[in-house]
Amino acid sequence: MDKRTIQRTATALHKTIKKLQDELKNNTYIDTCSLNSIENVVYQIKGIRENRETPKKLEEILTKADEIQRFLDDFIHNTKANNYENIELPSTEDLICDINSLIKKFKNVEYKDKCLSVDTEFITLENIDLGSFKIKLHLDKYDSKAEICLRIVALNPHPAIGDPTITHPHVRDQRLCEGSGFGSITKSLKEGLIENLFNIVNTILTDYNDESPYVSLDEWYTMNCRNCGEMIEEECSCEGCGESSCSYCAVSCQCGSNLCESCSSRCDNCGETYCQECCRFSNCTKCKIKICDYCTYICVECSERFCNDHHTRDEQTDEIMCNECMKNKQEKEKEVQV
């Protein structure tokens, strides 16, 4: 990153941080949960008033009003406690120093498409290689909440085998689980402490907190069966879709292929299991059970398919008929004889 790019990045950061701090100082920065709390109470009061309740409801109305007052008092108290008025805006020179410090510590520091990013070293935790990560701070989404403006992108992913969206014990869908670093990260974002922010995130990535991972390192190379949900001890890979099942849920076709339940069908008549290439399946017209081709009998009269229990073979012609058609044929033969 050359001097001109560093200057341009620092200027963009300065403008972005100032905008957030101005919102905080003007008390316009209220989160969605807070707004929903106020709107919910006001809605209830309006409902009481519009229904023209009797004076007996006066106490309930006052209770709701007290809830709003308590919430606003807490909000004002918390705003003063946060002391937003005393937040110092880092100068452009301060931010240039931060960027230069990042360049000395991290690989590939760059500013592109309103995003400041750095690359970490190759990370290995407890003998498990996780690869390098790009820590991305989106200035166009800059916020005091890391989940909004911060993304962690795996450069050479080694995800948990059971969930490809988990590329690190503390990263899912490129979002960081801040854990004990939540307060420090929030403070750094509010105060524009850019070097501090990237250092904290890097520390979270290079350390392992076994109390709150998305997937523990002990289970990084294990997965759960897609059918029963149990952990797979002996893996059986389906030759149809490639998914893994436990040895209990995996099935085998007569041709020898290993299959999962989704890629195989079991005949309700003979109990055999087949893959889609070896055998077609249909349903018995009478009892609706699933039957394989080898257990399917087609009636010569109605052309419908039937299982073993709902067909009859004509002893004279050796033709196959469903029980209903055979009954009709025998009745017609009796009528002719009469």
C-alpha cells in the first residue's frame, strides 16, 4: 500500500468514524430491540384507548405509561454512562499511524471497494490446520456492531467436515463470534481504534476458546449422519450423492453399491433394496405399497400393476390378472355355462 493509498484510506476512515460518533452523540443511535420495546407499549396503550375502555382500565394505562417512562429513564442513563460526548475522534494522522502499524504486522493490507482488509498468518490450532484468513472491515456498513461491518473470509478453507460454513471454531458464515472480546471490539469500533480492532480480531482467531466454539476442535473432522443425526464413527459414502451416513443407516444395493436412504428404495413386498439404476419401483394399485420390478405383476385385462397378494395366475392360460379382473372373468364364464 503506497503513501497515497494510505492517505486516502485514512481520510475515508476518518469520515466514516465521525458519522457514527455523531449519531451516538445526537442520541439517534437506538437499536431495533429498543424501538420495538417502545412501539409495543405504545401500541397497547392505543388499543386500550381506541376500545373506549371504562375508567377501570385507567390503572392499566398508567402502568403502561410507567413502563415507557422507565425505559426512557434507563436509555438516558445508559447514554450518559456511555459518555458519548467525550468520545475522541481520531485524526487522519492517527489513522495513518494505525494503517502503517497494520502494514508492519499483517500481510497484504489493502483498501478496495470501501473495505479495509488484512491477511492473517497461516493458523493452526491444536494440530488442526485452519489456513489463513482475510479480516475485512466494510466502511460502507461501518457500525459499532461487528456482525454488521466485519467479515472473516477463509483464504484456503479447512472447514469443519460437518458444516462447510464453519471455517474456524469461532467463525460461521464469515461472521465472528466475539466471545469475551465483544466489549473491546465494540469500543474500538466506536472510538475508531483501527489498529486495536484488527489486533483483537487476530487474537481471537489465533487463540482457541473451548467453552463456546461453533464446532469444537475435537469434533472438527467428525460429522453427523444426515439420516439419524448421530456422530459418524465408521463413515459410509453414498455412491449416489456422495453424502456420508453412519454404518447403521447406510444400505447396499444388490449390485453392491453403498447408498443412503435418499438414493435407494426398499421393496415393501420382498424387502430388498435397490439403487435407481438397477430397478424401477411402482405402487400396487390395490394396497399402494411400494414394489420393485421383480415383485410387480401387470394385469392382462386392466394393465394395472399389482403386488404378490393382489394378483392371480390363470391356470389354463397362464395369464396374470388382478384379483378383481379374475373374479369378473370367472363370473362371465359361469354365465356362459348357464
